[in-house]
Amino acid sequence: MWAVALASIIGFAGNEGVAVFRIRVGREIGSAALVADGYHARVDVEPMAVEPISVTRLRPYASNARNHSKKQIRQIADSIRKFGFTNPVLISDDDEIIAGHGRVEAAKLLGIQNIPTLRLSHLDAAQRRAYVIADNKLALNAGWDRDLLAIELQALIDLDFGMEITGFSLAEVDLLFDEARESSPDPEHDADNEVPPLTDPVSAVTRCGDLWVLDRHRLLCGDSRHAVTYDVLLQAERAESHLHRPALQCSDRWTCVRTRPHPASRVRHGHR
């Protein structure tokens, strides 16, 4: 059976600073005591059933300030496909969505007809209105231990687990790994950033100013700080994309622009 806990303060008892919480869960686990913010809390647990409901019955909250892009909906759908529908949608007694708008849209995208829901019958209209915001904002207030996150993501990569399913893009993962390497005190990683000396300059295959032709693509060896680099590559044409390494105490910078070849430049033909 599903076990989902929702807590809200319903009052204070006496002058002893006792806060009474009501927690509803998917299965009854009894009563317990806890201390939160200096208050002794008495917990009363009540059962709450998970109810499968057709997605066509659910109504989105008209004033929901949280929006979901099509890309994020696809990410949620991929997560549901991979892990299952693990998080019930929270609804009111009249089937209005309180939390889970993105999951409902993802279910529609996947063609899921019935999804698990929890009715928050104990919340009044004002509480529901506040919870719609709190459910989203409180999660955003959390942070990341970026070193541990990098370790966990690397472990998933070692298991051949796709990174996209975690919600992190490949660029974000690469940035995390770069940060972890730069902050690592292990001298073993320092060797990764060392550039070996070029013992024989004559044997260099690519030199500054070389333009490589790779099928439909062009790769120029040049310095993105100099305007002549763009003149050689673009010849007054507008680039479709421009990627460069910012000059933040970095000795290496690169440029990658796709365009038609420059007839006056030294062109080399390579293979991918």
C-alpha cells in the first residue's frame, strides 16, 4: 500500500509549547512524538486511501502560478515510464488538482487513463490555495551537495544509466564533473589538465589558421579573441551558431562555427 505523509499544524496545547500535528498516511502507523523547532509535538496519524481516478475527471487549478514547458512534461513522462507513477496527485473533494499538474499532463501524453490520487479533504479553500504555492516553492528552497551529486551521477554512468532520466542535461553533468575535478585535492586529477610539451613543432598536424573540412562541417583552428578568425571563416556571412570558451583565467579557447568554406584560406580535408 502507498505510504505518503502530509502534515499540518492544527493548534497548540496549553502553555508547555506542545504542537499538535495531524498526519495522514496511506497506512496507519500509530502515534508518535517528535521535537520540532523547540516544540514537543504529539502526532496523531489518520489513514488516507490512494484513489485511482480518470485523468479526464481532474480539473487544473486555474490560478496555478507554476508552469511546465513541453520539454519538462516529456521529462516527467520519461520518468513515469521508467520508474512508474510513484507520486500520487493531490486533489480536492471536487477533483481540482492541488499538486501534480505536471504529472497529470505527462499521464495524458503517455495515454494513461487512471492515475493515483490523494484527497486533501482536511484542507479548506485558503489552505489549498497556500499549499499550491508551498508544494512548489519549498522544494525549490533545497540545495545540492555538488560533490556528492557528481559522485552519484558518475555511479549511474558506470552502470550505463541514461543521465536524461535524472532531469540533468549532459551539459550540466559535464559542468558538475569539471567542478569536482577542479576542487579535488587529489593530484591524480591535476595531471588531466597538464598539456604535454610539443617536442617536435614540425610534426604538428594542425596549425593556427588551418580550416578543416569535415563533410558539411568546417572546423577552424584559431583564436576567438581575434576578429580575423571570423573573417577567415565567415567571409561576411552570418553564423548559424557560435560556441566559445569565456576568457576567465583560461589559457584554452576554442571556436566552432559552421559555414561555407573560405576560398582563400588553407583548407584541409579530414574524416570523421
